[in-house]
Amino acid sequence: MSQVNQVKLGARFIADEAHRVSHDRCLWAARMRRDSVAAVIPQWEEMRQLASEIKLHTLSHLADYLEMFEKNLKANGVIVHWAKDADEHNRIVADIFAKHNVKTVTKGKSMLMDECGMTPYLEKQGIAVYEADLGERIQQLDHQRPSHIVMPAIHKLRSDVARLFAEKLGSDPENDDPKYLNSVMRRDMRKNYIKVDAGMSGVNFGIAETGGIVVCTNEGNADISAALPPLYVASMGIEKLIPRQKDLALFIRLLSRSALGLNITQYTSHYHGPRPGQEMHLIIVDNGRSRRLMAEHWEVLKCIRCGACMNTCPVFRRTSGLSYDAPYMGPIGIVLEPSYDLHRYARLPYSCTHCGSCGNVCPVKVPIPKLVFYWRRKVVDERQDEPVHRAEETAMEIVLRNSTNFQLSERLGLWALRALPDALLESRLNPWATWHDNPIPPRETFRQYYNRNHKKNDTDE
């Protein structure tokens, strides 16, 4: 499979000024709200540190907590399954549905199910899957993957949604009022909610002590998926575990504030077993997480999928999540996706300005900036980097080898800026010139200036 070229895909979004400006504005507003709500909590940094330590402790004792979790889940009447990878997860879901003759499913938001490619798999089995989350449903109707962990359709304008709903749902294409668009979706989905054979959702937190799972949404789509159908199937990555019920309050306080700048998520749903007459399944998924746990980049497993790193990232805000062409996008995506397929996602770690903002806002202190360097080194070591980058690095090694080479390169660069024709300097051979004007060359280098004006005085002293 070919490598994802995030720069090329992002350039298309950058060229669309209306979408780029709206996307940037909306995400930066979420970042500013996050800063505002965090500023009123004196213990905010202590909360981040404590959450990080709890996650590190849990990951360091993960096998023990998973055993405790499974035992308590079964005691609560939940049927537990273990999936080593995406294929096994999808087969388990299909087998459960085949046993219950399921033909229609309503699905709450789940990044893990997207990671496993579950929906296309079920559709090939003749099972219709309806996204219950508004943003996810918009993306489903448009045959696009989500562009953000928390706000799946944030890259779209209201007019885009109005046109899409008009095409797919027969609404007024000229009416882009949010209330009207929500009512259109509500009318379309309610008939599906009533007739579905099963419901599905992801999991934000699993609590080892109680065998409960917690799902956080702002639209109640998890409740619709879990409460109405006679069969409820949830999927959870092994890293979503926390030890105790009392730990949950800390993570709930951090999650919503970091994700959207809200004091609390609208719906924080706790499930400790099936309702009367219902069957509840939980699929606990590895899919490379155990391997990641033993690697140098293991702290990426602390991530609680809040999306704060995306809201602050200058690259993500201007290029959109679709440009990463991956289930996980933005800063967390560029340090997570290469662990699934290094060749395909080898270019993603280079979509970073090294501003460090992602690490500053992460509620559980995932060291994303450090992990970016780890994956860049890994890409080079495995020779998955681009040949042009390899050539550039070889050239710079020669330039920086000694001061003589460096001085010659300085003079050559200034000569080129003065002597080469603009047609060459502003051609495709110089990508910098696509978005920038070439600098006006100075008459001399700093070294030449210093030698001419100060070296003699230094010697006299």
C-alpha cells in the first residue's frame, strides 16, 4: 500500500480558504475554551500529573487489572470476549449478530471500531450499520472517514451539511440552520432507532474494581445504542482500563475540559450489566497494544482520546484530519499510526512543527513531542524515509562536517540568491517559493561582517 502523503492531501484543504478558515477558527476556539476552564481550577496541573501516574500504574500492572475486570464483568452478567486483532474483533461481532439474526445496528461513536474497519466488514455480511452520533452520521452519508476524534465533521461548513442532507435525506438545500439540520437527522434516525436489532458503542473507561464501563457523549448516542435494542455490544481497547471507581471523577473532569472546553460532558453513561431482558457483550481488544506496551513508545497508551492535541496543533488546524488518511489523525495520529503500518504512515511524523503545544495540553501528559522524534528516528533506521530527504541529510552532513565546508556553503548560497534567475529560484525545484518570497541576500555573511569589523579589535584587547 502506498505511503500517505499528508502534505499533498493537506494542500488541497489549505487551498480551500473558506473551509480552512472555519476549521482553524472552530478548533482554536475549543483550545481557548480549554484554557479558560483549566485556568479556574488551581489544581489543574496536579490533576494532569495524577492522571498520568494512574495511567502509568495501570499499564504497568495491566494483566492483573484485566483479570480483575473480566471477573467483575462476568459477575455483572456481561459476556466477555477477547480479540487479539482487528480481524478477530470483527469476526466476534459478526458471530454474535449471526446468532441473534441481526440485520440492522445502531452504533454510538467508537474510534476502536473505526480502527478495526468494522462497519465495512459488517456491511459485506449484509448488516446495515447506522451511526447514532451526528458528526459520524454526516461522515457516513458522505462516505468519508471522521476528521476528528471528538468532532468528526468539524471540517465541513453548515452549507456542506445542508447540501448533503438535501441529496441523501430530501431536506431543503438552502436551509443551513443548525436546529433545522438537527431536526432532519432526528427524523431520519428515529425510525432506525426503533427497529434496530442491536446497538453498539465504544468505551471511554473500563473500571477494573467494579466491572463497569463508562461512555461519554454530548448527544446521548451511547444511551440510544445501549438502552433500546435487545442486544448491546461494546468494544474496548485494553488501555482504556482504570483501577478504581474513585479514579473516574478525575478523568471525567479532565476529559470534557480538554476536548471541548466544557465543564462536563452532557452524558456520562455508566453500564454495569445488561438491563432486564437484554444481552450485553464486551469485546476487549488488543490489536497491537500489548506489542506497543513493550516498546519505547509505550506511553502513547495513556491517551484518553480527548482530541486536545488536535485543537492546538497548527498543522492539523490548517490541513484537517482527512489529510492524515488514517483512523487516528493529528499529533496523536502521527505517533500512533506508524505502529500499525510503518511504511504506509512513514511520512506522518514529519507533519509537525515541533511547537510542543500538543504535549502542553494533553490531560494525561502523553509525551507526543518526544514520540515524534522517536518515530522519525525509526523511519530513518528502517529506511522508510523519502529518498529526497535522505539525499538532503547526506548533503547537510557534508556541510556541517567542519567550519570550512560551512563557510563555503554560506557563500555559495548567497551567490545563488544573487546570480540565479528568478525563473529557476521560483520553480518547482524550490518548494519554499510556492508560499514564500525568497529572502533578499545580504552583501556578506555574518562571519565576514564580524571579521571585518570586530576581529581586529578583539585581537587588540
